[in-house]
Amino acid sequence: MGESDAADSLVGVWRLEAIRDRKADGLTEDHPDFGPRPDGFLLYTDSGYMSVQFMGRGCPLWSREDDPTEAERATAAAAYGAYAGRFEVDRARSLVHHHVEVALIPNRVGTTLTRRFSLSGDRLTLAPIGARRKGVDVDRMLVWRRV
């Protein structure tokens, strides 16, 4: 399978099933910001663009949708992740590079986020390179199912 074939295998819509972190002690747990039932979508297009949005369930509703408080905004943002831009695949190393053009986290704009990927049937697993949680290195895994 060539680079183009590998990219083609990612093209489509994926729905998030899990975000799990394995810590240095070997303990694996759901990401605390997103919980045991995260939800979201990952889209890869045949024109080379990607977009991802995901969230934790159970975030409190805003008292006024058109005028949320700063605390309501902060709580919602803490349980949300999103970015988009171009992508490219390095099949030989099983890596996908997301070239971030827009993002909820402003520090990511203009950067490249690299993920190890594996495909098994209708499941895609992405593992960010160099994931950290509160300053501690973790092995993170995001599990997606093709829609």
C-alpha cells in the first residue's frame, strides 16, 4: 500500500469511542476531561483536509445560550477539543500528520500534530506522539469507528 492508498484508507467519517491514557505505572484510564463516554467526529477528505471535534458528555447546560457566563464557557471548553487543517500520511512509519490551521487551543495553530495510526476493520486508533496530561507523559489512544 502506497502513501496515497494509506491516505485513502483514512478518508471518511469516524465517530469517537474512547480516549484512554496509559501512565508510566501501566495504569490505563479514561481521559478525565472527557470521561468514559466521549463523543465526537473525525473527518478526512479525499482532497487532503481533516477536521476533528470531540467532547465529554454531561456538561451542564448554559443558563442563557446567547449570553453564557465565563464559568459556563470555561467548563464547556474544558470538556471539548477541536482543530482542522490539511493532513498527510507516512505509511512506512504508520503516521498521520495533522497540519493545524484552526484550533480551540490557540497554541496549536500553525503546528503539526503527529499521530501513530492503526486500522483494523472499521476501527481506527490514533496515538498522539508526546501526549502529556498535567505535565506528565502518557500514552494516549483515541479509538474511532467508521460511520
